[in-house]
Amino acid sequence: MVRWIDSWYPSGSPFRLFSGVPGDSLMSRLGFMIVVLSATASVAASPPTFAEAEQVASVGSPFAVVREHVTADIYHYQFDIRVGSTPNARVRIHRVVRELAPWRPRRTAHAVMLLHGDFANFVTNFVPTRGHPASSASGLAPYLVARGIDTWGVDRRWTLPGADGDISDLGEMGVTQELGDVSVALAFARATRGLTDGDAGRIVLGGFSHGAQLAYAYAAADGRHVSAIAALDIYYDIAPEDADLRALACANASAGRDALAQGVTDSSNSLFITAGELARSTPDEISPLFPSYTNRGVLLTLAGLTWWLAPYTPVYHLSAPLLDAEGNVSELHESSEEVVSAWFASAPPHQSMRETVELDEIWCGASSRPSLANIRVPLFYLGAAGGFGDHGLYSTTRVSSSDVTTLVVRRFGPERVAEDFGHGDLLYAADAPTLAWKPLATWLLRH
């Protein structure tokens, strides 16, 4: 078994993980851990809690796995694999799956790995009922699992440290490292599925927002584990007619490079966390963040007028707003305020400045980057009219695949794009299961 898994990577692979574990390459070590897991999980009488697993992983244990209930017969597994000696050198892999019995997944013929977006991790984007605070949004991952799609994910390393955690290695967390972690996670998922489902074939790589940008980059740079890609609301190549958006990305990349040169490594998520927490606890009080707004008003503005801070498209917004006569957000009409505030409040406290800069540089086109022309596997693009939306369609024309499907979820015509389905509404809107998840699931079941 270990030799079979090891064949996916050559001997002496640069992705080296564990000391004291049989074998020389990454996949030998992963294979060893999977065999151990398979031998012990079936007899585990009292699996560790997530807090216990976090403690085990933080002190240097090479491998930790925990399991928690989501809904009905659907369970969430989290695997922490230590990959180095720095404080956050861990690859955190997730699996959401239906079970026959504890630690015994139901076999499936379809699988996808989902990459999360900014100020989030796999759980808060795709299994939000298990976030902290918990959200009432049902979650894309359980939806896909209930329809026979084994759903995996991997967290980027900046999601791991807590507010007071050690972030001394944050400056190393760039795109190259992240693509390596994605490759590890995909290989692990395939090997595990070989044991639990009898199918170690390639799987679909999906992503939301910047997670979708990384999915594009991985498929363009390597793609050895990938059977298809599903990009949720992003662009990778920017259309010629969107030269102003490219100029913005170049300016942001340059400013970010200057910040890195001055030693700034943390692109903090404190704004989103504080806005979410205050909107939940004291919505009608004056905001300490922006004193001209209430705490609820700050939440509505960040969600509904996001382009004020992040104009990825001319009226880019996270959640579809209802605008009053003065152009202010009076309420959200796709995702509820409770769901949006939970999304914000559950954000990881830290985020990598290096990643932010390097993703902007991909958009800018000023640095070497994997070419979309290298992508020959099927592609599904799912956009939100008020997010990246139609601006993401150009990237789908740049791949070499002959199997490309696109869908932009919209409520209105172009004259009302400022109030249309928002970026985050793809994950959190009440109608997301009908408008976005069902078409995605249908496509996944065909690929």
C-alpha cells in the first residue's frame, strides 16, 4: 500500500514531511498515516475533541484526526498533518461524508475538494453550522454530501494561529507554499478514498473567491490529481476591457510589496471580526469602528457596499443590499444579517500579506504565473452577478479545455447589478441551494 501511494511522487520528492516514519517521500509518510488511521479508527471508542486535536497538533505530533457530527448521517473529519518545525507548519485537511457507522464512510463515486476564500476557513465557508459562532446557514458541503458527492477541503496555514498565536512564520505563507499544501491534500484525499471507497482516482478541485483563484493556479501549474475544476466567482486573467481592474491589482500588489519590505506580514481580519461580533451583540449602538454608523450599519455597509473598500468589480458586494434613496443599505435581501454576521465574526484573526500580494500579482500579470492555457480538464464557472460575475467569464475562454460550463446567478438586469446576487450569497443566501448549489451538484455528478 505504501509503495503504491508513493508512486504518485518520485523518490526524493521535495514535499517531505515526517521524521521517524517509514519511507523516504511525502506519499510514503502519508500512506503510513492513512494505514494507521484505517487500522485504529474503526476501534476508536472515544475520539478526541477538536480542542484536544488542536493541542496535540500544536505541540508537534505528526498526525491528528477528529470527527464531529454535522446533521443526520453526515460527519465532518479534520486531519492535521505536521509538515515542518515552524509554528504553523501543518496541512489541515477536511472531509465531510455520510457514514454507515462511526468512522466508516459510505462509498461514493464522486468527490470534490473545496478551497475557502478570504477571512474564512473550510468550515466557516462550507460547513458554517460548525463555525464559532455557529451560523444558521446549512452549508454547501453537507448539501453536496447528501447528493452523493464526497466533499473535502484544506485550510491555508494562516487560518491556524489564534488571536494570540505564534505568527512568526506568517511571512512564508505565499502561493507556492499553498499550492504545495493543496497537492498534499489532494494526494491524501485520493489515498484515503482508495481505502474507504475503493476509488483512488483524480477528483474535482473547486474553490470560492481567492480559493478559486488558487484552484485555477494549481490546475494550470500541476493538476496531476485533478479531474476537473469548479471556480466559484473569481477571475484569474482579467479581460482587456477591464484594464482599470488590472491597474487596481497592480497598484495593490505594489503597495503590498512595500508593506512586506517594511516587515508587515499580517493582513489582519480584525475589521470583519469586530464588525460581526458587534452587529450580533449590540446592533443598535454607535460603532467604535465608524462612529457615523451603528454596529448594524457597519455590517450592512461592509456586506452590501463592499466595493467602497475592495472594488474588484465596479459595484462588487459580498451580500445583495436593498438600497434606499440615498444609496445606503437598509437591509440585506439574499443572506440574512445573522448569517453574514456569523461569517464575519468567525473569521480567522490573521491572514498572510504575502498571499495577498502574490494573488494580486497574478491578476496584474506582472510576474511569472501558471498559464490558463495549460488547463485541459473540464471547467465549471459559477458567478454571482453582484460579485465577480460576468467579469469572471473571460478567464473561462483562456483555458484549453473543450468542456467549459458557465453560470452567473442573477436576479435583475444590468441596471440593478448593485443590488444583485452578491459574492457571498453563493454560499449563504436562502436561495443558494436552488440557484447555485443545485447546478453545481448536477455538474459534479456528471464529471
